Amino acid sequence: MNEDNETPEARRERIRQKERQENPLGNLKDSSERAKYGSLVDLVGGLNWKVTLVILLILIIGAIGYGLFFE
């Protein structure tokens, strides 16, 4: 696929693969941390922007509510 016509997801994956090839020890560290804690990139990458916005709004409203009621 031509780099000009690729989707943003394909571009991110291509860049990720290139980084893995150039820095294998960094990739090992990143993958071990991702296995322990999860990855926000993987979570958000599978969602559309509307669902991501709803999740962010819920987190923000929850933080404000916690600040108002529990402190």
C-alpha cells in the first residue's frame, strides 16, 4: 500500500513495527509493562472517537464528583 493512501491505523502499525525492529530491548520492556498494566493505545485504538469521548467524560465527571463529595 502506498504511504500516502494508508489509514492512520495502518500508519501507526507500520511505525510500531519499524520501532520493534530497530530497538528489540526497548520492545521487550514495553511489552512486559503492557502485559502488566495494559495499554491505553490498545484500548482506544479499538474504539471510535465517540466512545473515547464518552469514557473521558465519565472519568472527568467522576474525578470532579469525588473531589466535591469526598474531600
